[in-house]
Amino acid sequence: MRLVQETPYRFRLDRTGPMRVPGVVFASATLLLEDEALRQVANVATLPGIVRASYGMPDLHWGYGFPIGGVAATDVEQGGVVSPGGVGFDISCGVRLLASDTRRDGLPLHRLMDLLGDTVPRGAATGALWTLSGRPELEAILRDGARHAVGQGRGVPRDLERCEDFGALPGADPAQVGARAMERGLGQVGSLGSGNHFLELQTVEQVYDEAVAAAFGLRAGQVCVMIHCGSRGLGHQICTDHVRAMDKAMAGYGIDVPDRQLACAPVESPEGRAYLGAMAAAANYGRANRQALGQAARDAFSSIAGARLDLVYDVSHNLAKIEEHDGRLLCVHRKGATLALPPGHPGLPGDLRLVGQPVLIPGTMGTASYVLAGVAGGEAFHSTCHGAGRTQSRHQAARAISGKELRARLESRGIAVRGLGWRGLAEEAPSAYKDVDAVVAASEGAGLCRRVARLVPIGVVKG
Ligand code: 5GP
Ligand code: MN
Ligand code: MN
């Protein structure tokens, strides 16, 4: 794939063959870009109704159909399509950050980590913090997301001000969620899942903008809790079911895609609407899940350390949203990409309106994570990166280092590790990811966001 460098942080992939728009990849010359991921950026550019460009963020890497770190918008009124592969299997996977009123000195870190390690459900098996009263309660979660959790005492009303879409994505249609997905969803509200999902204690190591950090509730030295997880088996099953339905329906709409994993249907079709209704339900499930886990972290901080946790923000980085841009109604897919609204945007709560949307970027359990803010003039429909991005497969990562050795290294640096299995830990080794400092520098350099604070890990509960 031939990339043309336009500026230090912007590369263009010219239109060839069936591409309807060019590709645009934000990166720096030193960030590794896989050929397969670039090929996927080009494939996405062929989707019916796509506008402007098929975008890649600096953490771009290979994914199912669409690359992870990909952003693509289609024109709803011009036959634009929605594709489940453009959202991913973990619908509404995202990040929640809570800030404590305490510093690391004097914090009983190991007792706190023991309690969190014992109480936070994780791994592929079931087990959840929240035992639902039955199917009607699951439906309430699918419709109302974090709002339902707060209504049930799992959080405080202010939390909802600090959630994207105020805790619930509109348009959820539980009737479009299949029986198997419902079944899988019943027993997993309040659980991390496996692999790259985690609950991490971090300290704010550096603040780049005091005023914006203060508006977010952050200051240097403070202990924070970062939670990364999504919609568990329910979201996964919804993606599987709707990919299958669209794969069957595509030919009837005259849609031809270069890769079957790009299965899609017009937004304004029965299949498109069904997927978006189910996807919004899964998004709300993911938000309720993070709300429940955040509340468990609060309980642990309160009982072990007598400390408080306030929600900084909660973002999704796997979602398609219907948004208006330049007077057009677009279906914006963000897969491994984060919405970053600029200052002044009406989607922001009053106290964040002037500073822009908080963006939460996990790095790895051994390096840094970041808090960024949206900026005016951001490209790619106000989107930015979502993490460091993998450079190695799980298999490669586990071959390069043993879980035991990795834990010893982290512990020797003062990072408390509560894992589940050695293999799972090794698969998420910091060396399996890009350099998050470089990814964030490229995102800022490309004008997509700006840095607010850098956080470093002190304890990690791994899925
Ligand atoms: P994804 O949503 O693509 O699965 O993961 C998002 C990002 O989370 C990854 O690109 C990686 O940078 C980050 N990540 C994975 N594991 C950990 C961890 O244990 N701690 C932190 N802070 N970040 C992680
Ligand atoms: Mn994720
Ligand atoms: Mn996920």
C-alpha cells in the first residue's frame, strides 16, 4: 500500500479500484503501520455511502473487517450503510476513570488490591457483581444503561453527567436482541471479561493543562481508578447474529464488498435498523457494566482507605452513532477510536462545555495511560485514538515473555498485579503494544486532541 505523507502526522492513501473515497491515516513516521491494517482502511473506503475518507488513527492495527483504530462515516440519506464489523464484537467497549481524594503515600495498596482482586469478577467464565431480578430488569438495563444502575443505588446522579450520552444511548431496541444474547447477558452485569480488560489503580504523574485537569477533577499525585471493559457475551452475540443477517441480505441490496467481514446493510433498511437498535442496547449494557464496576471500586476505596472516588468520565471506543456533520446525517463508525467533542459542543455537560470532552486512553499495565481533551477543528468527525494499539498477536506476546517473569518485573517496579492465569497476563505484556507516548503525541500533533494528564499504574486487576 502506498502512503503519501501530507504533513508530519497525516498520510494519504489515494483512491484506487473500487475505493469511493481516499484513506487518511494519522500517524508519525516512526509508528509502525501494518500492511494488513492499511489494506483494511482501503477496503472500508469501498462501502456504499461513505463520505470524506476512511480514517485510521495512530493506534491503527488489524481487526475483524474494519481495522481497530478505524473511523468511517456514511450518509444515511444517500443509502449509506452500517456494518457491525465497523463497531466490533465488544460493542461499546470503553473506559471509565474515577479520581480519588487520596495520594499513594499512606494508601494501604496491597490490602486494597487484595480486596479488588477477590471481588471483581473476571475471566471468560460467568460471575457478576449484579444479580438481576430477571429479564425485565435486563431490558431496563438495555434501554437505560448507567441510568438504570444509578436508579438502583449503584452510583450517584452526578455520575450520569460524566457519562457519554448522559449514561444511555438513545434508540435501544431490546426486541432486536436475540434469545441467546439475552441469555448470555443475564449473568454478566458487573464483570470485566478477559484479556485486555482490566481495573487499574494509577497515579497522576504529570498534568499538562492545570485548568482543564481541574475541570475534569484531576491533579498531580492523585490516585485514580481506570476500568476497561465492554458488553461481554451479550455484545459479542449481537455482533455475531447481525453479521450473519447482513451477510445474507447484502446481495439483495446490490452491495458488493471486498471482504465478507465488511457485511453491511443500508442504515435505512430493516437489517440496518435492527442492528442499530440491538447495538444501542448493547452499548447501554456496557455502560451499566462499567457503572456497576465503578461502584465496586468505590466500596473498596471507602472500606479499606476511607477514600472517595468521583467519576471523571466514561467513554465508549467501539460504537456507531447517528450524528449531524455539516448539515448531513451520518452514521459514524468508531472502532477502537474515541469521540473527542470540541469545547462548546452541546453534547457536553455544563461544567465541561468550555474545556472539551474528556478522552481516556489506556496504554499498558507497565507504561502510561492518558487523559486527553477534544479540540476545535479535529478531523475524522471529532475522533481520536483509543489506546496504544497492538503490535504483536496474543500468541507472539506469550512466546516473548512468561507471565511469571512479567509479574516479577512489574512488582519490582511497584506495580501490584492481581491476574487470573500466567498465559493471559503474558498475552497483554507491555511489549505487545505500541509506544503509547508516541501514539498520543501523534494524535495531538495531528490536531485530533490535546494532552491533559499522564497517569502511571500502581496496581492492576487483569481479566
Ligand atoms: P482494546 O479496546 O483495543 O482491546 O484495548 C484498548 C487498549 O487498552 C489497548 O490498545 C492497550 O493500549 C490498552 N491496554 C491493554 N491492557 C492494558 C492494561 O492492563 N492496562 C492499561 N492501562 N492499558 C491496557
Ligand atoms: Mn476496548
Ligand atoms: Mn473490549
